[in-house]
Amino acid sequence: MTATRPPQAAPAESVAGAPRPAGRPDQAPRQAPGPARPQPPAAHHAVVCVNAPAMAASGPDGQLRGHGLHGFYRSGVRVLARLELRLGGIEPLPLQGTLTSAAEARFLGAVRLPGDPDPDPALTVERLRHADGVETVTVRNSGSRPARLPLELAMGTDLGPMTEIAAGLRSPDLPSQVQSAGLRWAGQTHSATVTAKPSPHAVLAGAGVLRWDLEIQPGARWSVELRTELEASGPGPRPPGGRGTGVPLPWSEAEVRCDDPRVELLVPRSLDALGRLLLADPDRPTDLYAASGAPWRFGLAPADALWAARLTLPLGTRLAAGTLRALARRQQPAGGPGQRPEGLLPGALRHAGPELPPSCTATEATLLFVTLLAEAWRWGLPRQEVAELLPAAERALGTLRAGLVDGFVTDLSRPVEDRSANPPPARSEVQAQAVRAALHGAELLEAFGRPGAEEWRDWAAALRSRFREKFWIDDLSGGRPAAALAVGGRPVPAVASSLVHLLDLGLSSDGGRHEGLLDREQTRMVAQRLAAPELDCGWGLRTLSAKSARFNPLGHRSGAVRVHETALAVGGMAEAGFEREAGALLEGLLGASAFLEGRLPEMYAGEQRIPGCPPVPHPAACRPAAVSAAGAVHAVLTLAGVRPDVPAGRVLVRPASTAPLGELQLTGLRVAGEPFSVRVSRIGVAVVEEASADLQLGAR
């Protein structure tokens, strides 16, 4: 399945390792003016239901009109683009269109009978749609006389790939043919069918119309079920499938009870969304991982999949195990001189805002692989499964060892010779991720009897020392870390949400935290920066300070709020002792979720919060997105402060003493593969109510 994105949403996104234009790495080549490109479709008003690898999207009226994003999709192909309903020759008056779950939507419309003197509509038309391509249409007659009128469904498709649709392109509809109880369309690589039950009374193949002549008595109803199917016309690579029937979710069915009712809506709906994004690895269908998001990145993005698995570790380690195994099979193999390093995970280039060139998600994923393996081991991933994945972690560490340029970690996807000749910037968040990976790697190597643990600890200490010397910028407010070091060691002074990664220290032995890049005073100043209005807009953290001359509230990395970074800030600030600041950020996410029915998108605009007004949507945001769904869950669960060390037989529970959510009860978490339940009182005191008998409990 292809991960796509509208052009304006990621202008610098390309496969890591692909040829780059000549010239400065932070300058895009000038292009001659050309004809205007088609406007990519917006998704913020669409009703999108998802069940990977399938998806459906329409407007709130339920009609699929063949333009923009509208359609049923499977494995990145639009199976059906148009499905327009008319009853008695007119479209129903739309009354409601909403998701009933992440995978299903309900649309309700009304129709007045011709010549009916009653001003109230006698007929209602309900459409129940499932992302898998099944739609049930039900017409109810609540009037006082029989309804005799035709129902017509006009259909068509271009069998277009999502990559073209995301770019705003639209091919003409293919000619339709009558097949069985419906219609069929044939393209070069795929064919699509729609079948109806009961069969239509008439099929107008030339117009692509199915027709029923209805007679519905007062108080009666009539229904038809439509089913869309996609078939490949020839052999090709197997796309990833969805979670198969009977395959359980890779996490526990946790229950959250809380004084704040917004939490009790946000957590289950976030898990519902994440569950509908799960894909099965075609090489091993029992290994599940999360697609990045729908509609634009409905496929494997390694960094996002790793983040989703890491942020849901309190619910079990099965998603982590499946994700790690799937990605270990995709590691870069050994190559000759000038090629990408062995052990690198795949990843795209991602737009990094106006201050920096695109960032490399392959670097982020490679470092995060080591961290996820180490933390999953602490949460209870069986030792044998960890041992099987350890060689992949060692290869990732080997990539990191060769990744230093002028003492700092840069873009690991570029060959060493290229990095030395044209040094890319050294980003502050990458240094934090590298130190964390080195320390996690040292713990794994030591625990499993592999050499090199002390060398990695020394490596991390040396990088920490260089960071404190080179990255810190003194200013009138006390100072801050540079966002990056550019060529020649020049600090890039942007104030951005990427600062949150400096507070994400990772799980260590005995439930502790690793030493990060900042000392205690520097941590305090970073926490204050994150909590200040220039970054906190009231709905969460802006990706760039509102004081920046390049601030854009709709910019992916220049001002929009990205949910998972705000969630990381909640956890990192609470762990560092800045609980009130963490609580304020969490309130922003919960406030946004209340307007969004508990379904947080990938991002929304960084406009200042105004009482009574909802957050401004971002037209290119994925809804749902794996990292935002997992991040929403993490922001709540992290306040319980559960920090296990299963290999040592211990679990530490240290909740936020300010209890920003009031009383919080978490039932059905998983530690060491066994149920774990904890209740946090309104004064921040935790009581463990269920745990494995093999675990020693502690608090501090």
C-alpha cells in the first residue's frame, strides 16, 4: 500500500536516500513558473471511515460525488468514486452524517412524498456505511399513505490510485458493464464490482444506474445492501492486509474511569481509531503494525509505527513485537562504498519548517527501534523474543556509531562520504534520540551478554557533554537549546515544539529515567518555554513559536499543533516534576477532543484558543492518525506513573501528585503480560489494585 500526502502538505517528502538536487542542502532548486497544479482535496469536512486496508470518504450528506476524496478505497485504489442516491428523482434532504465508530458511518436524510399536504417529511433514508465497502440503504415510510416511487443509485469509478487523487488528479470514469446483480468496471491493473441484494429491477449500464421501483406501505421499510469488491487484473506484489477475522487486537481491553468525562470518551475512541489502522505484514500476517494515517499516509511509515507501539506499551507488548519484527525484515542490508549504512530502517524525508531543510524519518526510526525494543523488554516482552530482535538492534547501533559528523548525529540515510562533504544540520531532537538509543542499547547488550555496553555509555556521555557545550544559547530569559547546529556549528535559534524530545528520557532500570542532554536548571527553562503562550496556544503546542516571523498556524512545522508532540510534552514534563505545566497542556488536548467528539486528528491549526470556539481544522491532516491516537492514550496513562522493570521483577508507580484529571482508575493494563490495575486518588495517591504476584511494587 502506498503512503501518500497532498503536495502542499509535504512539499519536501521523498524517499530517504533518493538523489538530492545539487547545491546547498537547505535550499530547494528554483523552478520556472508553470501551469497551476490541481488543488489537492481537503479532508477536514469529509466523513472518513477506516478499516485498514480499506477506507471510505464522502461529504456529510453521504453522497459519493466522484470529486475530491470521495469514494470507497482498498489497498490504495479507489474502488468506487460515485454513489449518488435519488428517491423519486430527487436527492434526500441531508439531516445528519457522522461516524458511529472509526470504521462505520451513518447518514440520514428525508424526502417528502410528491403532493403530500403534510409539511413533515414522510420518508427517511438511512445509509449505514462500512469502510470495507458495504453499504445498507433503508427507506422508511412514516406517512399515512403508501409511497410509490423509484430509488436510483448512480455509480461510477476511475479506479484511480490514491497517489494521483492526493495530487488533485481525476481520470474520466470507466465504462460500466452489467454483471450479475450489479455493475462492473475494468481497468488496466484492477477491476471493480458492485452487487446489490435484492437485485435491482433495472440496470442501466450506460448511465451506471441501478433502479428499484418501490412501494412502501405506511409504517413499513425497505432495504438494499450494496457490496463493492476490488480484484487485481494480474500478478503483483502482495499488499499488506488488515487484521484478520478472529485475530485479537494487540493490546488489552483497558477501561478508564475518571472524574473528567472527556477522558472516558477520548481513550476508547483513540484506541478504536488505532485498531482500524492496523495492517498485517504480508511476510508474516500475525505481525501487526499501525499504518501512519488515513487518508494520505495509509501505509507503513516506520517512525510513526514505532511511535504508536511505544506510546501504547502500558496496554501490552504485542503491537511492539509485531512492529519490531516487521521492520527488522526491512532493515537496510550491507552494501558497498557510498551506499546507505547497513541497519538503517526505511523512511521518507519530512518537511521540517521554514528554519531547517527536510528531516530524515529513517534516522528517527532507526534510533527509535532500539528504544522500543528496550522499553518493551522492561514492560514484559519475553526474553526469547527480545533475543531474536537483538541482532537488528545491534545493526541499528552500528549505523549510529558511523553517523557522527563534527561530533554530532546527522542524517543517517546519507552515505558517510556525502555527510562529510556536505554536512547536514545536527538537530537537537536527533541528539536526544541518539543518546537515549545508546543508553538503551547498552542495557540490552549488558543484559544479554553482548559486548560493547560500556563503550555505548561512554559514547552517550561524550555526546551529552558536547551538546551542553555547543547547543545552549544564552538569552535574557535564561537560555534555551538551539533547534539545530547548521554548517560550521552555527546555532539555529528557532523555538519549536521539537524541544519536547529533550524531555523524553526513556524507561530505564528500576523504573528510573536515563540522564538526558539537559541539566536540572536547563530542564526547568525548557519546561517554561513549552508552557509559555508563544508555544502553548491553549489547544496544545505549536510547532513553531508564535513570535517567529515565519509562524504560520497552518504550517506543518511552522505553527500547527501536532497532537503526539503535545502528548510527549505532557509525559516528559510530568516526569521531570513540572506537573502543573503538564496538566495545562493536557487540558488543551482534552478541550480540543471535546469539540472533535473524542477523535483527535494528526494536527490542527495553532490558532490561539478562544472560549466557545472549536480548534481550527487543518485541511491536510490525517484523520485518524496513528501517532495522535496513541499519543492521546499516552497523555492520559502517563499520569498514573507506572514504570515497570519486569526483568528485575519490579514496578514503580509514581503518579502526578497534582492529579490533573481528578480521580483516575485504570483497569486492564498489562505488565509482564498480566493484568495490572491502578487507581489514583484526587490527592495524587496511587493504589495498585491488580498485579502479577511475581512483581515487587514500589513508589517514590
